[in-house]
Amino acid sequence: RGFIGIPAAHALRLTHARAFRPVEVNVTVGAPKLWSGHSFERLLRAVGGAQARNADRQAQPQDLAAILFTSGATGPPKGVRYSHGMFRAQLGALQRLYGFRPGEIDLACFPLFALFAPAFGWTAVLPRMDFSRPATCDPRAIVDACHRFAPSNTFASPAVWRRVAPYCRTQGEKLASIQRLLIAGAPVEPRLLEACQGLLDAGSVHTPYGSTEALPVASASARELLGDLRGRTEAGEGICVGRPGVDVTVKLVRITDGALRAWNDELEVGTGQIGEICVSGALVTREYAFDDAATLQAKIQGAPSSRQSFWHRMGDLGRLDSAGLLWFLGRKSHRLETARGLLPPIGVENVFRSRSGIEQCALVGVGPRGRERPYLIAVMPRGKKPRGAGAARSSAQAILAGGQAHPEAARVEGVLFRDSLPVDVRHNAKIDRVALKSWAEEQVP
């Protein structure tokens, strides 16, 4: 209903009038303007009187605070309704989890997270980069911002740190002021965690797990993940995302693509078994905006006798081990259904990535669900991609041999080589496995 923008944005609105038909209130930031509406500068001058008139208006926990959109990596982006109570719970959980303190400086390599800064009493520094394409960032600009502003906290997707870490290594640079380096948006492999930990002096690296609908669900530090858990990761158990936070309850339910209208204990799978990750708590959003069908698909009504009034289905596969650690195994929609049963992708990919000298890889199923044939799509380090059919066959055989000792990796039927993998728009880190599956089916007879 409202549109706030610079003159160029309003010019676009006028040339695409049909798309902007619902807009009732227009506010222009800057001059000149050749259309009706409000001036942002004039509104600012009037804000003092508005604050006096509304001084006693306090937002209630159930009031709508924002509509935030999902990345659309596994379907059309959905608008997630955030209430003020949910925001407060989220802020409290993050403060307790990471020890955030007022007065800190945050280097925000993902603009949406910069919105947290004023809520924490922070200063947000946005480095010079194209935020719509984080994988193309200039690592020098990230390092320069660290040297210039001495931030204590920073958040970015793996795509950013895959550029910054090698640059710092070759240039002998450190991010000395950083106390917390957060990586999220896609699974983080151990070697990237190791490289990022090497950027810091006394700081720590963390991998928060969650989604637009629920964050934070769990978190793990690089020191944990590079210790005893590294061997389990590289042995194919998945990606450990840590223990669930005190503000959220996590359960695993049996895998189904249909709606689950009401909770019952028979839905839950046992310790160590693979299921869909479900979460409940004050920091979990209740519904999508303008999309009742998506809400029905993603939410489960809680049992009448339970403290959890509803559950959110994360759309991720995982397992809880006997120590209470949560392991991520991939998106539910990306699972392979083969003639021999279920095959989640993440564990298999970790096996090959750790043993075969692969830069990046993705496991996809060729053929219809229920009879999918597992194929590994591999990206080799620069200069090592096999050239020619004979070299490709030889390299594929060597890669497959590295997975023969692992029961799930041994099910992979072939290897296909690419120069790069398609990724999502928001983080440039989530692999577009639907596109890869289509491509692989064109390559395999």
C-alpha cells in the first residue's frame, strides 16, 4: 500500500503503472519530483509532533511487525509474518547465544541482518559490495572495512568467505578486531571453517542454523566442528548444526510431502533416525502472508495437552544423535528416492569432497522418483578439470573409488563434471539441485 523510493524508483513506478496499482501512499526521498505524493524530508520535519501524539502507543506482542520473504531457493519466495513478540524472542535468543552487547560494531555483508544492529544498540557498517551477488564481492573491500572500522561482529554467506579467506591467506591479512564471525545460508564444509578460523586472532567462528521462519534454531562453533565432529562429518554423517537453543524445541518427524494437520506422537522418529526437522517456540513464525496453502503445508497444530501450540516444518532432513546434536542432511525436496530407498545428499557429498580433491559437488538423482540413479556433479580445482572423454572417465573412476568404503557413497553410479554449480540468488551458496537434476538427465542416457 505504501511505496518509498528515490526519484528513479518512482520513475520506474510510473512506467509500470499496472504493477504498482495497489499503491495508495507515495513518498519520495530526495528531489526533484514530478508526481504527487509526500516528501520524505517534509515528513521528517513533522515527525517530532507525531512522536508526541503517539508517545503512549506501544506495540503489542501479537501486532504485525514485518513481512520478510524467504529466499525462494526451493520454490517461489513466501512472505513470512513477523510479530513484535516473535522479534523480541529472536533478539533475546541471539543475545544469549552469542553474548551480543550494546555498543558493538557489525560488519553486515548481508543487508537484512543489518536491521538487527539498531535493535542490539550496534553500529552497522555495510562494505562496498553488490549485495545481490555476494559471490562476486571484492575481498579487499571486506578487509579494508575491517581495518577501517574495527568491527567486533560480522555475518556473511559461505560465498563471501570463500573469496575473503584465500585473499587473506595470500596477502597475509588478518581480521584482528572480529570476535564473532558468523556463516549461514548454506552448509559450511570443514575446510572453509578452518580457513575462516585462521582469519581471526582471539575470535570464534559460528554456524547458526535456521530459516526466515525460525532463527536461531541451533548453532555450532568452528572449534567444536573441527574437533571430534570433523571425522564424523567427513565420514558421511551430515553437517552438524549444534544443539538446539534453549528458546526452541526440535523434533524429527517421519518424511512425507503431504500436509500434517495435527501433531501426534506417532509422527516422531527415534534418536538417530532420519526425519524432517520440526521446531516450536516463541521465535518461530506462525503463518505466511497471503498464502494459506503454504501455511497449511508448513505448520502442524500442536497437541491440546502440549505447551507447543504449533510446529513449523523446516523442510530439511536431519537426525538427532544420542548426545543431542542436530545433524543436517539436506532439503527434503532434494532427497533421492532410489530403487534401494532413501538417499539424502549432504552426507554423500561430504565423503567425496573430503577424499577426492573436489572443489564443490552435488548429488542428484537421474530419472523418476522411486527409481532415481545417484550421480555426483563435480567441480574440480582450477586447472584440474578433465579434458576429453577418456580423461573424464578416468577421473570419474578415481572419484568413485574414494567412496567405495562408505555404504551410501558406494551407491553413486557416475560422475559428471562442470565448471561451476548454479546457486540461489540471495546467498549465492545454496546449490540449485533442481536445475542440476535437469542438466544431468540431459547428459546421462
